[in-house]
Amino acid sequence: MGDSQRVLILTRQFWPQTTDATLRLSDWAVELHQQGHRVHILSPRWHRSWPNRVQCLELPIQRIDAVPTSPLRVGKYLRAVADYIERECRDFDWIYCDSAEHEASACFARLPPSQRPPVVVRFDPPELHAQPDLRWQPSTMALEVCRKADLVIAPHAAAHQRLLSLGIVDSKILRAASFVARPIDRSKAARRVARQILSEINHDLFIRSTDRVVVCPGELSDSWNVELLIRALAPVIDSQRALRLWILGDGTTRGRYYEALRDRGIHHLVAMPGIFTELTEILQVADLCVFPAAGNGLSWLIPTCMASGLPFLSAESPTARRWLGEHASLHLFTSQNEAALRENLERWWSDPSPYASSAIQLQRNYVAHATKDPLLAAIGEHLKLNAQPRKPAEPAALQQSLVSENKQE
């Protein structure tokens, strides 16, 4: 493999969809591009208004028309992904799948290993963050993907151990951090400019100099425990009118959450500004970020808070506790415990200085131990050591593969 690599990234979601996982993936893809590698994104076309091809973040994005919204459409989607890989795979040095999902299985549908680029799969199920000892098993498809992949990335010990317990050979597993967060400028000048920008974009985001802003920067969904956050914060907001809450995201639950805010009489003090594809200004303005559900925010949001010296509170999870070390008791609260979250918020409101000091120390620790793009270097080294010569596809073999697939359908 040369210094400049050609990488195809397969992912179920990408820009303009903004989730913790897509933020991590887009940051990493941009980092690869800035290092001189040729990165191409392949993802579904979720909305009719979206173009099939678009250039975003200086990255070319190709969208598949078939959208996996039902079992029937998943089959059509997989065939479309397999078609693309069969047609374009020779333009890439390796294929990266951000999870062991359907997209990854399509990599093995048509071509044998000798006729396709190496396939790298990331294995990081959210279940392992919340409860690593849970007797959870991946789907049969995910297990088969990990067995067929040329390399499986395990970002942490729980993922590595689970892969070994599932029979994945250790030589195929790469234990490597999958993301190094870039710090956001939170200087006084940068925060002042960010406040002005946001207030001009959306008047609901206007704040006074004496206000303090709590941000829930995830998704407007039950999986993020938004209702628990509302219940915990309502009494605090009601008694402290200089406190502002911003809940990011959008979806079908918006109406229900708005009614919950209105029932508590705080709907005019809480903003739900929708989806932001760029969170820099939001995180610059925030005085505190809150992650109400265990295991959420661990891909991009919490690492970015740590790298930027931004105080945060998170529902306790083994991963978060391991990251925070001696600072865990200050930043973590008991999962699913409304009273514990409220107590932490009231403590922060009464005296934010310990949280600010802890955040700065976490930032120093994070920056001191972060390495520049450890994942790319590790992938390159592994694939170089295990490289196999690629053969041109044989038309007869391809035709037979297609005939067999059609019979199965």
C-alpha cells in the first residue's frame, strides 16, 4: 500500500444526518482527506430531495437510491451496494465499514477475497458500553461479517473480548482507538462570537451575558432519555430563570416533549432548535453538556467535550467511568435516576468552578495521551503485512454468482 490510499467508506448514515456516530465518522473521513488520502462515501439516499452525488466537507458522497426502511427494501439496498462494489472496487485500496451491519455483508456478496479490496469492519455495539457483562449476542449476520472481514477493529477491551468469545481469531482483530477528538476553541472571544452567530440564526438561541446554557447535544428521542432530562431540570429551571436548556435534534417525538415542557411551564425557557450539522458554535456557547442515557455520546460528543475542556454530566457507564478515572464522581450520575441527575445539576448551578477545573484537567490528560490518527496507521500496517495479490474478476465466475443469487431470490 502506498502512502496515499484510496478508501471507500460504507455507512448507513452520513451528512446531513447528525448523530454521535456520524460526527465521529465524518471527522475521521475529513482527517484522512486532509492527510492526502482519497476518501469516497457510500450511503443511502434517505430523502428524495437529496442528490445522488454531492461534495460535502470536501468529500465525494455517492448515495444509493434504495433505502433500507423495511425487510423488502433492505434486500434491494444490499443488491445495490453489492452492484456498486462489484463495479467500482478496483478503484479502492480498502473498504471501511463503520459497523457490522447489512452494508458490510454486501462486500462479500459477489467477489472472492482475491478479486476485491480488503474489508475493514468496526465492531463497537452500543450494548457493550452500557453493560459490558450483559449476555448479549450480535446477530448471525454481524457475526458472519466479522468472520469474513480481513480486519475487525475493536476500539476497546469489551469489544475485543467479545470478539474473542465469539471465535474471531485474534490475528484478525485490531485493538485501536477509532477516533481522536479535535479541541474546539472555547476562549472568551470565540464564545462571544458564537453567541452572536447563534442568536442571528435562531432568536430562541439568544442568551444574556448572565445566562448559563445547558445543552443536550444528541437526538430528540427516547433512546437519549430526553424526558428524564426534562423532569430532572424542570424544578431547577423554574427556580433559576438565568438557566437555559437547549435540546438538539428532531423527530416524531418533538410534540410529546414540547407538551411535557408546557405542562411544567418552562417551554419558553427551553429551546429545541432542531438538527445542526455543525456543532462548533453550540459547544462553544454551552456551559454544560448533559448526556442523560448511559452509553450515549461516547463516539464523538464526550471525547470532544474532554478535548475542549467543556464540563459535562453523563449517565454512568463502564466506558465513561474508565475514561474519567478520578473525575468520575463529579461528572457521572446513576443511570435512569432523575433525582441523581437533578442533584448534580443543582450542585453545578450552585458552584460551577469544580466542574470547570475538572474539565480543564481532563482536557490536559486527553491531549497528553492522544495520538494522531492511530487507526489509519494501524490499519495500514496490518493490511500491508497480510496483503494478498488481487486477481482480475473472471466474467464466467461473476455470471455464475449472479445466477446463484437470482435463484435464491
